[in-house]
Amino acid sequence: MDTAINKTLGVLGGLGPMSSVYFYEMLTEHTSAESDQQHLNILLSSRADTPDRTAFIMGRSKDNPIHTMLSEVSKLIAAGADVIAIPCNTAHYFYDAISEAASVPVINIIRQTAAFCKQEGIKKAGILATEGTVSSGAYSSVFSLAGIECICPDESGQAVISDIIYGQIKKGGEPDMQSFFAVCEQLRAKGCERIILGCTELSLLKKSGLLDANIYIDSLEVLAYSAIKLCGKTPAGFDDRLMSFRP
């Protein structure tokens, strides 16, 4: 992925709001800068009323979120965005439609995460994500091209992860970490070398210091690192392994 100086990043956020705020925080904290002017130029969209992606993917809603997302991407580009980032894994079900409609590059969080995992030499990874992301095969299809096997939780494990995402984190509640770790242990027992946080709500668990960086790979961190690089800035302060990533 080529970089260029002083590119403005457009963030299609609000999917959900807390993880979007964390993404903006991460971009600011991890850009090497000694003054305001050396930071990224960022345009933010936070359409929290965008229809739920998983509900549409799973056929539980006919309210297609693509219309809102395309409208917001158009606004970001019209306002001067040179690159688009979407801090939501499930929204990447619509990536092709968004990328085709956009006149600027759209970073793909799943492809970047797969590229990082390949660079790390990972052969089998556990995927924690929304039901919509898992059922769409978004991770398995991309990771298979990188030579990486994906293992997802079983039905009961997925129900636990879905409840942590929708019933706990999105509602501002305390996540059930005992149940979370039990699901992760099941994936590790199946030979998963690392666990991918394939939902940006789960990234908030890593932010809180609850997760071991030697086990968990945060897709949102990979996206932030990639966005900083693509916009021509220098990342700083990420995990040493991520700092060696060449998107």
C-alpha cells in the first residue's frame, strides 16, 4: 500500500459510536507528532442511526444500511477526504459496493488484518466477531487467500460473544469476561495461535487492559496503523510486532 504526504482521512463512524471514538483516540495517540499541525487531518462521520448491519445480513431486518453508508462516504469525499476508513468489521460485508462507489481508496480492515497475520506467520486464527460477520464468511474468505485457517466459536460460544457485543458493550455495561475467556480457551484448544478481535466493540476490551497482547490481535489497531501509514504519517507506540507491519 503506497503512502503519500498530507492525505486527509475520512472516517465512516458511528457503527458503533464508542468504538469510533476509540479509533479517533487511537489515531491521535499513535501518530508521531510534536505539534497540532503534524497530526492527521481527519473528517468524521458518526451516523449512529445507520441501520444495524448484522440484522440486515441475517435477514432479521429489511432496512439496508448501505444507503446511509454510501451517503456519508459521499459527504466525506465532498468535504475533502482522500482516504476512507470504516472502523466496523461487519460493515465490510458492504465493502465492494462502498469501494466501487467511492472515488478515493477505502481501507479494508479485514484484508489488512489478514496481511498482518500472514506477516506474523500465523496458520490458524480464532475469530471473534458479530454473527453477521461470521455468517457472511468475511474473515474466512479473506484469510484463506492468505493461507490462514479461521476457527469461529461454536453456536453457544457465538451466542456468548454476540451478547457481550450487543447486550453488554453496546449498552455501556460490564462485559462478562469469564464467559469471554471461556470461549477463547475453546478456540485455543482447537489450535488457534492467536485470537482476532474481529469486532471493534471487542477492541474496547483490549483498550481496558483486560487482554494479553501476545494472544489477541485487534483489527482496530491494525486499521489505525494502516490509516496513519496510508495518510503519510509515522505511527508510534503500537505493539512492536505491529510497528514492523508493512501494509
